[in-house]
Amino acid sequence: MTEAQADSSTHGEEFEDEFEDAPLQQPAPRLQRKTAPIVPSQNIAGRALVLVIAIMTFLSCLTLGAVTLVRDTASVWENQIAREATIQIKPAEGLDMEAALETAARIAGEFAGVSGTKIVDRAATARLLEPWLGSGLNIDELPVPRLVIVTIDQSSPPDFGAMRQAISPKVPTATLDDHRTWVDRLVAMARTTVTIGTGVLVLMLAATVLSVVFATRGAMAGNGHIIEVLHFVGAEANFIASEFRRHFLLTGMTGAAAGGVAAVVVFIIFSWWSSLNLATPEADQATALFGNFAIGLNGYLGVAVIVAVIGALTAATSHFTVVSYLGDIDVQHPERM
């Protein structure tokens, strides 16, 4: 081996030793880009839509609760009235009122389908007239009709026509009222209330759908360039629509839940007020009209259903709006398809 070759070999070994001792240089890390959703999660239009949906849901739940209260109260009235009939005996010259009451009660009690009869005495009659004529009344000095309450078996009611024919000859001033007119009016009122409430509920849901359509159009207008780029580079319409559907489902459920909770709080407050003021005239009148303002389990389930329906409508509306928007893009730019 020559001297030059030996020097070259020595330098090569030293270079290898330095290379092995030198630390390995790590590759430069790649910059991590933050991914942003197609639809902005927070913007002014989104917050306004949440507020609109909350208001619509609140009003819808109030409408449903009011319909439930009126329907339940009308049902209670109907059941109470259907369980009883009234024999009214008007005073007349030479009429022994007490004997006439006993006769009418006895004749009515003999009919099949009558569970019992009860004569409303003088004290109870005076209490019935106190709100209009005041206290301390002497019933014998006033031409006040007297009443016999007839309790009816609802499963097999009596023949009221035959009862009238049996009572009239013995007590000519007696009148039998089976309250059918009142029952028919209550049923008609309940059905009208339910119909009106259903119509209002449908209008509110329609207004919510239109609000979502305009909000979706606004979101697409603000992000139209992104949607078009994604569409033209090959992103499927279902993918883009699913992004909007997910965003507006969250938006709709947030607003609907807020409105539903607010409506439930209102009903709880009214029910608490009604139970707290049971002895006052105001509460008595309100309770007579609407019960104790408790919508019950069915009412609360209805609120939950409305919240779910509004959330689903919001998501479905946004989905079909986006698909329609992408279809319009394809029609306007057929050369890019």
C-alpha cells in the first residue's frame, strides 16, 4: 500500500467515525392547519335563528298547553254534568214545596239507571244565591225554585222522556233538565279550541320552516364560494348537505330546547300560583275555567315532541334547501359538471 493510499484510508475512517458520532437531523415538522367547518358555528345569523326558533317553540308549547288545559277541563265538566240531572220545581200558589220535592225525588228514584236522589235544602239554596243576592235570605219570602239532584249511572242512563211524563202529572211545575244542551256546547267548545290550537301550531311550524330556509340561504350566500369549490372538485351533494344538516340540527335543537324549557317553567309557575291562592276569588275563577293549570304528563310529553319535531324540521329543511341550491348550480354551470 502506498503512502497516499494509507493517508486516504486514515482520513476515510476518521470521517466515518465523525459521521457516526454526529446526531441524526430530524426532518422539519409539518405545519398543522386547523380545519374549519363549512358552515360557521357562530355568527349573527345563527344566533338570530336560535332566538327565532326559541320564540316559535315557546309559543307552540304554550298553544299546546292551553289546548290541553281547556280540553281536560271540558272533559271534567262533561263527566260531572253527565253524572247528574236536575229536577227544578217552581213555586206556585197553593203548592206544598216540601211535599212536591219528596214526590219528585221518589218518582225519579224508581227509574232504572238512577243511582240516587238528593233534595237541595233551604240552606244550600240560599248559599247558591249568596253571590247575587247576598246573605241572610229568607227563601220562603222569595219565588225561588227548589232543586232535586238526580245521580245517574253513566253506563246505563235512565229514560229521561219517561221520567218527565211520570213527574209532570204529580208535580205540574217541575222541569227535568238532563243537561244535554250544556254537554253539547262543551263538546263543541272543546273541539273548536283544539281545532284553533292545531291551526295556530301548524302556522308556527310553517313560520319556523321558512325562517330556516332563509337562514340556510343566508349561510350559503356567505359561504357560496366554498360550497361551489367543494362541489366542483368532486364533493358529493350529500356530504355538503350533511354538513349543513348537522349544523342546523344543533341550532334547531338548541333553540327548541330553550323555548320548551321556558314554556314548562311558565306552566309550573302558574300551577304553583294556583295552588298558593286556592282560597282567593281570582284563583277560584281561574281554576273553574282552566283547572289547576297542570298540563299533566301528556302535556309535558307534547312539549318534548314539539321540541323534537322542530329540531327535525330544521335539519330536514336545511338539507333540502342545500340540495336544491346545488342543483341550481349544476343548471347554471353545466360545463363544469
